[in-house]
Amino acid sequence: MRGVSAAGIKHDRLHTMIDEQALDWVIRIRDPDFSDWEDFTQWLEADPAHGSAYDRLADWDEGLPAMVPPARPLPQPANDPGEPGWKRWRTGGFATAAAAVLAVGVYMAVPRADPYTVSTGAGEQREVALADGTRIALNGDTSLRLDRKNPRFAALDRGEAVFTVRHDEANPFRVNVGNAVLQDAGTVFNVTRVGGVMRVGVSEGKVIFNPEAQAIDLPAGKALRLAESNGTATTFAIAHDAVASWQHGQLVFDNAPIGDVAADIGRNLGVTVRADPAVSARTFTGTIGLDRDASRFFGAAAPLMGLAAARQGDAWVLKEGDGASR
Amino acid sequence: MRLRERDIGPVSDPLPYLHRMANNLMLDRYRSSIRREKREQEWSGGGDMGERSPEPSADDRLVAAERLERVRQELDGLGARVALVFRRFRLDGVGQKAIAEELGVSLTTVEKDLQKAYRALANLKDSFDAE
């Protein structure tokens, strides 16, 4: 039963055609792909009541997130690591487990998309060519989901990839990274998603971060770092050859937290690298040449960062420097 | 409005961008005028401004919590997919096309789900206002 207020009377004031039309415009305009501004303008000009209705409902829409509670989480069913849709809803933070199960069911039972996954092991690199001419180069330990029915879509679940997108403004390319969306019409950009942090650096063209929400423009030479736990996004400048330097056997850092540096090194070498908490928030600026030999690599790289590197079983730890690596 | 390339970077197609900026500006002005009207009404309403405490009363908080719960029930009552589509769109900021891709449904389905959700919430808002 719906629509019965505390007073027992069913309120249904949204019966006026103008309010319904205005609400439809509010919804459509909130979408990033919306481009029917001419139609909207015509509708606005047809009657002054249209503009008032739209303003009122758009204002109400602005306040909606404060009025809508996140979904109530239900006891978690067993997590199937093979189901990427399920994993994403779990980290989404807003969807119920029940809704997620339903979404997975719908996703699998009504496959209008034709999804497939491309992934690489630690230290492995791979290149994918899409039907529209877009090329994606995957770095190590990366998992990327694509759709055979839609070459203008990708989802980076984990790892790092460079996207060289074929130019098509009418149909921009969209990359889902967790809850974030990167949209672009034709550019070259690098995306990393590791350890709850997303980084995107643009070397050519322009990428829009979350076009529906913050809509941050990232032109060539700009990068953005997103902390997924709290949604904080910071932008910074990035040199052209730093954007996907991993493709050329180098890692270029500019005020990068050592925690991020450790993750990047690990992904490229194919080993686990951690940063000691005492040093992980420090920043590093410089270029590090990659080397398959981990001991030799750390012997050169650690002192460069003013740190020391120590072996712990199969993993390496970056910690307070003493001038020599063990 | 002038777009300076230096400030915003290269824009592939300035026209939709301009439209959206202009729309946002108009909405900002609308909001400012509403706030100004409210302020003027309060000032002309007499001198109880000093007595009003900045903290919401226990009653206010109760009503707010109750309304949040009614919104949750209304939304979830529309069905799991409709609620999910609405939250992905309005709270997570995901576009309709991306949502359709994620769920493997048609764009039309997403559009209809959003219309359902928005209308239900707008009706609920009118109920609140009438209370």
C-alpha cells in the first residue's frame, strides 16, 4: 500500500501536467548525456508557469540526498568472488544486499550487455583493442570488464590501464571505476585503482570526472586522486610523460604519498610492496627506473626516496632510511 | 558568460557546457531569491528571532527521523530495482546509460524507474508539507 499519509488521506498533488513535465525535465537534466537544451528552452518559453515549476522542483531535487536514507543492509549472503557485479555493490555503500542480489539476478538473466573480463597477473602487461578502434593497455594485476555490445564502455575493477580512446563526441567513452565515472570523447589517459584510491592522469584531450556529480574537467596535464572511502577528490598537475610512464619502464612521481608509490612499485614489479606507516604519508617527487630484479631495484630506488627497503618473506617494506637497503 | 580556455581547459563542444552553466546559474539565483524572501518574512514577522535556538528541538528531530524512515519505506516499496536505480542515479551520481549497462536492462527501463521513484517522492513531499 502506498501513498497514505498519517492523516489517512491519499495525497496526490502531482497531478498537474506542468509539474509532471517539469519533474521529467529535472530528471533528464541531471543526466550527463543530456543535450536537448533547445527543447528545454522551448518548453520554458511556452509558458511562464513552466519555469516556476522547474525552478521549484529542481530546488527540491537539490535537497533530495539529505532526505533519502541509504538502503538498509541485510545479512550478507556468501560473497562470490567470481561475480563482479556483486563485489561492486558491496563497496558501493548505498545499495542493500537484497537489491544487489536482485541486480545480479537481473544482470545475469537479462543480458542485453555482453560482458567479458580481461585481466593480467602480477607483473604481466596486455593490450586490448575494442571494436571502435579504442586501445587499452593493461598493467600488472589488473582486472577490466568490457561489453561486446558496447565498445564505448569499460569498468576498471582493480589495477592500472592506459586508455587511448577513439575520438567520437556524439558517443563519449565511459569508464566506471567503483562508484566513479570517467567520461571522454577522445583522449589518452591512465587510470589506477588500488587500495581504495583511484588516480587518473590525462595526457591528451579531456576527461570529465563524475560528469553527473562533481563534473571535474581534467584536460591534458591534469590528474585527479580520489580517496574512495570518503569521496575526497584532489586535482594536481602531471607531466605528459608521467601519465603512463609505466609503459616506458619508468615511474614518475610528483608529490606522491609513499603509500601510493609502494602500490605502484608493487604492481609493476609483480611483488607485494608495503609502506611502513611511519613513512607512508610522506611525499616523493622523482623518477624511478623499473627493474625486474627486485633487490637491485630497491638497492637503487630506496635511497633515492630517502628510505630503506627490507624483505619480509615474499614482500618488501619501505621504511625509514638509513642509507642502505638490506 | 565567457569561457576562458585557460580556466577550464580545452572544451570539445562549448554549447552544451554553456547551457548547463547557465541553467545552474539560474537555479542559484532562484535559490538566493527564495532565501531572501524567507529572511524578509522572518524579519517582518517580529522580534522572536533572538529567542529561537539554533538547535533543532527533540520534536523536530523525531519528525525528521520519522520522515527519513517514511522516505525509505516509500522508495523500497516501489521494488528493489527501482530503489537501486534511483539511488545509483541520485545519490551515487551515476548516469542513466551507465546504470542500464550495469544492470543489463534497457535505457527505457531506467528512465521509467526514475520517473516512478521521483513521482513517489514528490508526492510524499507534498504530504509532509501538508502536515
